Amino acid sequence: MDSKKKILLIDDDKDFLMATKLILEKGGYEVFLAEDGHSGVETAKSVNPDLAIIDMMMETWSEGFNVVSQLRTSESGKEIPLIMLSAVDLQGPYQSFEPPENLPTVDMVLHKPIKADDLIKYVGQLLEK
Amino acid sequence: MIEKNDAEHILIIDDEESILDGCRQALEKSGYSVITTSDGPDGIRIAREKKPELAFVDLKMPNCSGMDIIELLTKDLPGIVLIVITGYASIVSAVEAMKKGAYDYLPKPFTPDQLRAVTKRGLEHRFLKIEADRLREEKERMEKNFITFVSHEMRSPLVTIQQYIETLKVIAGDDLKKEVFEIIERCDKRIQSLQDLVEHWLDLSRIENGTFSQAKESLALVNILEKSIEELNPLCHRREIRLISDIQKDLPNIMGDQESLLRVFTNIIGNATKYTPAGGTISVDTDFDDYYIYVKITDTGSGIPQDKLPFIFEPFYRVKGKDERQRGSGLGLTFSRKIMEAHDGKIEVTSKEGEGTTFILKFPRLYEL
Ligand SMILES: Nc1ncnc2c1ncn2[C@@H]1O[C@H](COP(=O)(O)OP(=O)(O)O)[C@@H](O)[C@H]1O
């Protein structure tokens, strides 16, 4: 068995980070946390994660997209699978917000809360590829 | 009150030069900035360019209809106050002009004082209208912000709690005593109800302020009904309730929004499962005539007391009774009725305590023109 795969988790909700971290650790991963987009990008540079999970809505409703763009253009985040988390259905008031231009692509979008089994399953699938 | 730091612009369109001169003098004396023209098309051009606060338009001009000017300016410049100048005894055309968007009329001949009084009233009206519009927009904006606030600030903690519960189950599930595990499961259920309540409430608020997005496309009810039945089949199975359906394959299409109708059906059939004991039956059938398409959902459940029936569509209303353990937001039927109304449809209910309940959803038929 080689060393544990590294997962970077970016979300501005500390409790959500804790809860999700424990599930991922139980799944056998090494987990790194970042509480905002900026430190998320920085952490990616220093730890070179194998996969990153990013919350869509942080300081602004679309901060997650900015983080994804930055990761996608950086050396450490260019190739890795990215999962976007969202808690809002993009209905109602959010519809009227302009989505950021050139929406960056992620490998998967998951809705909060996430079932532990699903999370482990999807992360495993994305890392296998 | 109207403040005159920037002089208000007043346009006068009249073919009689003497009237133009008289008006200009009277109004300039009161501090207004006055533009005049004796030519209709020229007046329209000036109005579009200078956007005066108020315009006087002579209804009878030789080569141009004042009525047309009124119509055009009302459409082009929503903020402008239009006042028609009419010859005596032509009240009828003044009324017509007001129907087309003029605010007031000034019969000829008039004195400078009358002119100034009408002008003052018109401008005050404009000011009040602008103020009212502003307040209405402000109110709508606040409502929208509130919905945004709720959807983020209330959902986030709920989601996080759910995630914690999920985590607890995963990392400590095997070590927990059965009783403790049960408590956790109960927390999970209660949080889920709270979450549903928030979702329902958000949906209703969105319908009310018009931000609930609804498509209008031609839909086969058959598909939506089958989907909804499929969704509820496992639940009925577990509760030992028979769910039978008789849906006509030749049911005509309706105009509507698939997602919200699916939720309406699931809501109503879901209610039936909540209030029907094991061994009971829920049946879904359809019918149509020249005017309407009917979806009928009947259960053999506890029924609803006659005196409670009128209230079940009210927000947060729940019938109190033996089914206390059935959780709900009390918003499901409110939502369903709103959605039916948005489809020009109706929702009707009949019920007999101890025997069962029937909901009938009525959709208007769609005819290709
Ligand atoms: N099929 C049914 N049989 C008996 N009672 C019903 C049925 N459907 C609705 N009700 C009554 O109407 C009330 C309002 O329904 P609803 O708005 O869907 O809220 P809830 O979330 O409480 O189900 C329910 O609390 C229940 O008492």
C-alpha cells in the first residue's frame, strides 16, 4: 500500500469542514482544510493534493468558481479532479445573479448534505481515473 | 413637496401661437423652464430629447392628431405627465385622451392661474407616483433579499448539522448503543422536517414575489403522474398500502411546468400515504371532458372533519388529532393550490371522517389554435 491520497477541502463553514474531514479520514484519506478561497489556493500549492472539494458559496455566492478557475490555472491544480459542493438549488433569487464568465468545469457537483457512502464512493471513482 | 432647485421642464404643443406665448409667460413667471412648439411631430422629437416632466398637448391641431401624440408619449416616456388642452364642449375627447394616458385636461379658454394650478397638480402627481414606484421597488428588493438571506443563513446550519449526524453515524455507528443510535436517527428526522419546512416556505415566498421559475410547455400528464407514483411506490409498499392507478393513455396534454406539477402530485399522494392506515388503498385516476382534465386521488384513510376542510389549504394549518405522529410543514397543500392556480387550474377536496379523502385536480384543456 502506498501512502495515503491527499484531499483538499475548501469551505467557509468550519463545522462542515470538520464533519466532512472525519468521513474522508475514515475512508482512508489524508485531509487538508482551508476556510476561504485564497488560503485554499495557497494550500493547494504547498500540499499538491490528489483531489480538491470546493464549496460553491463562500464569501460570495460564486467564490467557489473563482477558486476553481485559480486551481485550474495553477501547476498544482491543473490535472486533479475537482468536486464542487452546493447547498442551493440555483433557483429563485440566485437565478438573477450573473454567473461568472467562462464558467470553469469541475468533475462533479454534489449537493450538501452528502451521504458518507456517496462521498467515499465518488471520491474513489474520481481518483481511480 | 416639490423642490425647485432644478427648474422643471414643461413642453407645450399647440398650433395657436397666442396660446403658446401666453402659457410661456405665465409658467416662466412661476420659475418653470418652458419649451413650445406649434408642430406635432416636432413636439414628439423635443419630448424624446428633452424629457420634460410635463407636457400640454392641444387635441385639435390642423395636420396632426393630439390623441396620437398622447398615445406615443405615454408609451415612450413613462414618467411624463400629459395634460390635454381642449376646445370648450369637447369633454368627450378629453375623457378619451385620459383613457389613453393623459393625466388631466385644461379646457379653453383658461386663465394663467388655472394653467398654473393644473401644472402644479400635475407635477405633484408625478412626484407622488415616482415616490410610490420607488417604495414598491424597495419593498420588492427587501423581500428578495430576505428570501436570499433565509435560503443561505437558514439552510447552511441545517446542512452542517445533517453532515455532522452523518459523520457521527459513520465514525461511531458501530460503537454506539442501540438507544443512542436511535436518538441520533430521531435528530436526523427532525432536522429533515425542519429542512422541508424551510424549503416549502421558500417555494411559497418565491411564488408570492414572482421569482419562482415556472416553464410553460405542453405536457403529458400521464408521464408526470407515473413518475410520481413510481416515486411513492416503495413507501406505500413499506406501509402496506395499495397504490393503484388508472390513467388514460389518451389524456390530452396541458400547458405547464413539469417540476412543480410533479411536486403537487407527490405532495397529494404523499399526504394520502401519511393519513391512510396499513391495509388501505390509494387510487389515482383521470378523466376529461371538453373543458377540463381531471386527476382524482382517493384514499381510504382517516379523512378530514367537515369543519376543518375549509382550512387545509391555509399556510401552516394542520389538522390536530390522532395522527400527531405524522410530521409535516402544513405548507404542502398551500403550495399545491398556488401551483394549480398558476396553471389556471383548481384543486377540490371532499372527505368523510373515518372513510377517506378525495382530492380532485382540475386542469383547463389546451386547444391548438
Ligand atoms: N389525504 C389526507 N387525509 C387526511 N388528512 C389530510 C389528507 N391530506 C391532507 N390532510 C390534512 O391537511 C393538513 C394540511 O396538509 P398539508 O398542507 O399537506 O400539510 P402537512 O405537511 O401537514 O401534510 C394535514 O395536516 C392533514 O391534517
